[in-house]
Amino acid sequence: MQEFDKISIPEISKKHMLMILHALEYTGENANMSSFIDLKKSIVKELSELAETTEDKFMKYLEKESL
């Protein structure tokens, strides 16, 4: 098996991304594991920078588009 340090997901639906982010937040809060919260924050930060918007606006966009 080939080893690698990073993984890239070329395309994922907004609904699935929102589910992943909520799952990270839920797990971090309920298992008291800050690494899950930190990962969620990191993903949201990266994606909002790519979308050239704020983190709050990006999350609202995901939530609106995933209804």
C-alpha cells in the first residue's frame, strides 16, 4: 500500500460536508475531545477562505443549501 500524509477529496456534496462538520462538533462536545472541534474549525476556516467569505456566512450557506 502506498503511504501518504494528506488526503484530498475532489468533490463532496454540501449536504455531506455539513453532516461531517456537525458530526465533528457533536463528537467533540459529547466526548469532550477538543481535537474534533479543532478539526471542524480548521475545515470551516479553509473552506470559507476558498469561498472568499466569513466562516459564519459559509456555515449559513451550507445550512441553507442543505435543506
